[in-house]
Amino acid sequence: MEKRRVVITGMGVVAPNGIGIDNFWDSLVYGRSGVRKITHFDASSYPSQIAAEVPDFDPIDYMDLKTARKIGRFAQFALAAAKIAADDSHIDFGREDAYRVGSFVGTGIGGGDIIEIQNEIFFQKGFKRISPHAAISVSTHSASGIIACELNLKGPNTTISAGCNSGLDALYLASNAIRVGDADVISVAAAEAPITPCCYAIFCASGNLSQQNSEPQKALKPYDIAADGMVLGEGGGALIVEELKHALKRDTEIYGEIIGYSAANEAFDLFGVATENGAMAYNLEQALNRSCLKTTDIDYINAHGNGILSYDTSETESIKQALGEIAYTIPITSIKPVTGHSISATGIWQTITCFLAMKHGIIPPTINIQNPAPGCNLDYVPNHYVRKEVRAAIINSHGFGGRLTALVVRKFFA
């Protein structure tokens, strides 16, 4: 049977650094960070008081008020991003076989904001004031469900919750569903809304958040000796994933192709990083092998780079092990100093960044690098974008618990 190729035909972003592809890309290229002092609640007593919030987001721009009130903020982000991606793809779902079109979503936390809100209502006003919609809106699966309902997608529908890796994992599973013939088109979204009093406090207690509160936009410093942690973010991203022949028949723009994937685990510690066990290097090698590309074919790496120095140095060493000497010549960027670390959504934003780099011939910078940490001696494109043709790229994700995901994407060639 002929192999079914999987391409990307639509992209949508609701991010702290911009809503919509053009705003998102412009801020990445010019290094304009979306990290600010927290406004969602009073964080003045917290050790970390900064986050990457999505400003000026009004869910009513993307759904009716009744729908917006039924779902949590993360699901609002996912639905908005999915609709932006569908518009970008120029796909008319009403003309498609609804049973051949699916919805996949990745999220690490899901409707945690609903739990906090309803918990407060319960203790202040009692059981009878709990929202009847809370039971579904707290679910991680509520986003995939509402996307299917709003867009009339009756095909495969699932949710992946694997922390930071959830978005990339959802994207791979959707791609695989298309490749084996379970669907022709799948909307893939990932979203998070963790900037709430209790959830943010939990991340503060972990000791992994930056405390450089005086200069929020300079706080997240991947690969830098002064890095003191990550900056939590929120938002959503979405892709329209499509079988190639189906896309060609619609005569729509094709951004690129999904060609390789690998997932593994360090099996070391729930919070710590295994710096020397080779799991990440192995995972990168596997993704590359499955893409049928050579190391010399890779023009760009969009890295995890979360500003936790043990993670950043481990990632750097793993890239060297996996790619050898060629690693020193490949531009590598982390978008997190601009977008914040929005858990599952970041993987989709990383993928979008790679396809935009292919389209525009521009690699965005890793901002806030001033003094690279010992061993962090690769080309992180510090502080200023560079122009370069990008034909193939690797996206890398490294979550708590040692979870590893690598995805290989390529510019579309007929």
C-alpha cells in the first residue's frame, strides 16, 4: 500500500507574545518578550511574581458567550487556536466527510482553573452554587470535545496529557492516525492556563521558577550562567494536519511535512535531570533515523531551553552526542524567553516556529543570552535573528519525570 504523507496546512496561535501567526512570528524574530508581572491575581507575596500571560484575549471573539462560560480558560485557548488554524487552512469542514476529520488535543494541566474557582465557591457558598458545567470543564478532554462540537468533527478524538511533551505527542499521534488511514484531516491543538493562585504557588514551591522579578522580560535565560529557572506561561496553539493528496486536491498552502518522531524517558527521577545516561541523545538519534535524514540534512533545531540550567546543559550535551561535530554548525533556538513556558502549548508553538522559519528563511534568536554557561557552546542564535534556508528541522521537548519527545519536520517537496 502506498505510504500516506502527512502535511501541515493551517496554523493558529494564541500566545503571550501575540495572537495570530503574524503577531507571533514578528515578536519572535525581533525578540519581544511576552513575560510581564502577573496581573491575573495578586502575586506580591510569591517568590516569583512574573509570568507569560495572554493579554487582550476575549473568548467571545472566537465563540459565543454560552460556550465560553461552559469551558475553562485552557479550552477557550484551544478552541480559539483551532478556529484560527482552520481559517488559515481555508478548509470548509461542512464540505468534508465529518467522520474522516478528527480532533486531538494535548494538555498538561487542563481545567485546573475551574477546580480553583469552584473550590472557592464551594467553601464560601456551599454545594448548591457549584456550576453544573464544572464536571466536564475540569476534564483535560473538554478542549478536544468542544473543538469537535464547534467544528463538527466526528472522526478520531482524543486527549494526550504528558506534561510539557503533550502537544508534540498529540501531533505525532494525529499524524500517525492519518498515515494509517484512520482520518484524512485532524485538528491538533495544545493549551494551558496555569496562571492561577494555587497552581502558580505549586510551581513556586517546586523551586523551578525564575525569581528575577525586577526585569520580567529578561528573566528567562536559557543556556546562560545567570539562569535561575523557567517562567510559566499560558496560551494555545493549533495545527491542521492533513493527508497530502487531500491537501493537494483542495489546492491549499502546505507549510511542511511531519517525517519523524521518537519518545523515550530518562527513567531517572521525577524532578531531576539525568545528565549522563544518554536517553535524550538516543531519542534524538531515533527521531532522525525514522525520518530517513542524515545529520547533515538538519538546518535548524528548535530546542527545549527552559532556563533551568541542569536541563539546558543536559540538552546541549545530548545534541552534541546525537549529531556529532555537525551540532556546532546548526543554529539552535529556544523560544521560551519570548513565549514563556506554556507546558503543552509550547511544543505546538515550536513546530509552528520551524514551519515559519522554512517559509521566511529566517531563524529567530534565543534572547537573554549574555554569558553562556560552561559547556553551553553551541550556536544558540543569541539575541538577533539570522537569515538561513531551512529545509529540515528537529523540535526537542524535555518534561518533568524525564519525558523526552523529538519531532522531525521538513519543508514540503512534491
